[in-house]
Amino acid sequence: MDIHHIRVFASVYKHKSFSKAAEELHLTQPTVSDHVKALEEELKCRLFDRLSRKVIPTREAAVLIGRAQAIIEKVEGFKDVLGEFRKDLSGHLVVGASTIPGTYILPCLTASFRRKYPSVLFEIVVSDSRAIIDKVAGDELLIGIVGARLESRQVDYKPFLDDELIAVAPNSFEMRKNMGIRDIAELPIVMREQGSGTRREFEKILEKEGIDFQHLNIVALFGSTDAVKQAVKEGMGISVISRRAVKDELKCGMLKEIRIKDADMKRQFYIINHRKRTLPHLCKMFADYLLAGC
């Protein structure tokens, strides 16, 4: 059985699209169709139903996808074994990350890893924590780094780095002494969208204080941390955000921190992977590198 057929099948299954599979594999769409057709003929079954612009996997495809992914991983393992023998890691490593680690932590860590292993190509997929956890649980990503521990039976969480959430305000904000969480909750607030790890951790802090998130004076929701910071700078409201994300703005005076009394706003970043998947050597090496403190 041709490994190229299997790779194409797995990509079409993942994307539910021939065109997106072609883009991922750097092939033409007719070539992707030919690979799938050849595999269907070899297996004597239909793998995908083509309905207008939709591609729907058949039951046979759903049964075979796990085996296909295992075959691909074994083939990739040959390269890993040779890399171990030569002490020269190489390959394409895809890492999922929520916004804060993807933007403010991983660029530095991947750069330091590549200085040690320059033949490794990194691809960082950035989304909110919920989306990254779902992708790992659904076998779309092998490894991820997120800022919240959400309920998922398929995902294993390993504590990675500490972080701190802080309240920030525009420079025009008049600071009051002895402000607590309840004082913050009464102010106009700019927040990330649902699914964000930062938002989820802030919700947990509010729950401990007996404050209903739905009762906050939320004036805007944004899909990125940069948009939240910009809105705060423009005076739209205050926000609760990772200290790592506003380090430069605090240093140069573009934002000010609101000191909150008696508030534990610490949180953890986690490295995640599917509990039933064995990480390929390159992926495991990077995870071990992170857990060892780089």
C-alpha cells in the first residue's frame, strides 16, 4: 500500500476538503483526487462522499483513519531513528498554542531549540485554549501549550510555566487605594472571547469571590490579546490580562497596573497531548526540552 495514498487520505479526512489537503501537501487538487481514487480502488470501498463543495468521510474512512495515522507516524519514526543515530534532529514540528504562549513564550523557546537543532522546522498554530485542546483531543495536533485546564478525558496536562494575571488600565485612569476584586468587577471591562484561557482563569477567580461573571460591566469582547490591549489604551475600559502580554507597555508607561489587594491571580501554563497517542521522537524531545526548563 502506497504511503503517499495514505498521507493524502489522512489530510483530506482532517480538512474535509480536497483543496485544503492539496494546499497542505503542496500538490494539485487533481493529484489529491487521484491518490484517493487509487486508495479506494485498492481497498474496494468508497472513502469520501462528494456532495457539491462538501467532502464527507464514509464509515469506512472513520474506521481506517486511526490506522492510517499510526502508519504515517511509524514511517516518520524511521527519520527519528536516523536522527537519534546521527544526533541531529530534523523534521517538521507542528505545535498548537493559545494566544499568550503562542505570542509571548514560544518564539523565544523555539529559537533556542533551533540553535541546538537547526534542521527542525517549526509551525506554530495559535488559537484560544478551548480550540487547541479540542484539536489535540481530536488528533489534529500532537502537542499544545495552553493557559487553562479545561475538562477533556482525551487530553493529558503537564504543568509547564507559571503566569500571573493582572488588571491594567489606560494612563488616564484615576487609581484608588485598596481596590479589591469587587471594585474591579464594577468598572467597564474589555475581555477576550469565550474559549480564551485568560478569560476562563479570570472567571474562576471571580467564582472564588462569589461574583457572577454575567454581572460584570463588559463593554467589548475581542478575539486577540493585542486588540484587548489597544482597546484599553484607547480608554474603552480596564482588562485582566497576562503580565507577560503587557510587560513592554507597563515598562514604557503606555498602560498602568491596578494593584488589587488580597487577590491570588496566579495561573499555570500546560503542555498537552492526547492520552492515548505516543509522541514521535522529535515531538517528545521538544516537550522534554520545555519541561526541563530549556
